[in-house]
Amino acid sequence: LNLQPHWHSIDHQSVGLNVDFDDVAFREGAHEVGDLPFKNCVVLLRVRARGVEPLEVKLDTGDTLTFESTDDKDWMHSYMIVATNGYLRIEWNENIDRLSLEFQVLPCYSFERTKFGEALPVESADLMKPMTGVPSPEDCCAVCYATANCETWMWLELGQQQGCWLLKEVKGFEYHPQGPVMGRIRGMLN
């Protein structure tokens, strides 16, 4: 089983045979990626764009990318970690005249019905208070990837509420019939 991340690139200037800005698909301002290797996964999306500001790139998740840096060839760069169900739609405004997309599937290494013996919370001092408004295990995993000290994520659904915990220094993983979904993305598994 190969769990290594893989890079996939799409450059709208060279999709197909020498497609350029006059291409109908590029002028429509959208691209769909539907062949991700996993049904429910987390994607690190890197967007490079050139054009006249303001440059705007939106995802079907409702997120808008912010361009924060420019390289020596005047490409603007933006990064985002996105939870996806194997499909991603990207839209851009008419100010963009060149666009390059790269995405890397990030493994969540999840285990269902698991518990741990010991752990420390990443940011808060209270293990009893989860982050709310995190609707899926994949979203919890994405938050963990976006948080520097997070090694393990835990997601639990109780009735109408969901909770996400970001953990570090987790020890003593074991099976538990009513345990949450947990995933390990960094650090040693103890």
C-alpha cells in the first residue's frame, strides 16, 4: 500500500494541444478536477497566477484564495489546504491571464473507533472543549495540516454536533467500539 503523496499539475496554457488564453474553457473562468485518487481526502492546492490585480480564485468550498507573494517572473502565489470528496471546482476572475494549479493529496491516515491513553492539546489547555463547526473527519484533518504543532486529529459526532480536537504527543492508541475517528499526520506513533 503506497501512502506517499503524489503531485498533480495542470497548466491551463498547455492543457491539450497548445491551449492558450483564447481557449473557450479558460475564458469561461473555471476548471473541474474530478479524478482525485481518493474519494474523501485533503488536498494542498498551490495556485500561481499572473494578470492585473485584483486576482481572484474561488473554490467550490466557498473559500477564496489570497495571493501573498510574487516571484521573480511576476507570478503571484497562493496556498490552501482543502477537504474534498474527490471533486474540486476552481473559478477565477477575468483579471487572470495565466494560471497554473498544483495539488497534492495529503493522507489523513485515519482509524475509526480508536482511543488514546495520553495526549496534549495543540492550542488550548482544555481537552474537554473541541473545535465546533468542523463538519467531517476530512475537514478536521485539513485543520490539523494547517496547524503547525498538530500531530494527530480526532473527530467525533454526537447526535447533531461534531467536534474536532487537535493533539500532540499522543500515546497508547487502541481500539474502542464507541471511539472517535482519529488520524496521525506527523510525529512518531507511540
